[in-house]
Amino acid sequence: MYEAIDNLNVSHLPKDISVPALILHSEGDLVVPFIKTQFMAARVREARFVTLISTNYLMINYEYA
């Protein structure tokens, strides 16, 4: 799975997003590197990037965002 994510290139897509976007990412995510999400969020015109305090890829129902 990690190899597939590392080889995935969607860097050309953010320029096509023309609506406000809320981008959430867990700071300790071990699946998708935090810096990759920051990179993508910086390229979406109307993005708001929010850091979640978690080490999980998906938020668990008892975690606070």
C-alpha cells in the first residue's frame, strides 16, 4: 500500500478545484505524509488546511479534532 501511495501523482489536480475546500490531516498519519497534504492544500485556491491531533489515518470516534 505504501508503495502505491508513494507512486501516486495527483499534483496536477488542485488547479482544477474551484470551490472552497476544507482539507483535514492528522499530524501523525503514518499512511500519507503530512507534508504531502500541506503541499496539495497550498495549491488549492480556496483551501483551508486544518491539522488534526492524532496518529491515525482515520479519526476514531473518541478522538477530539
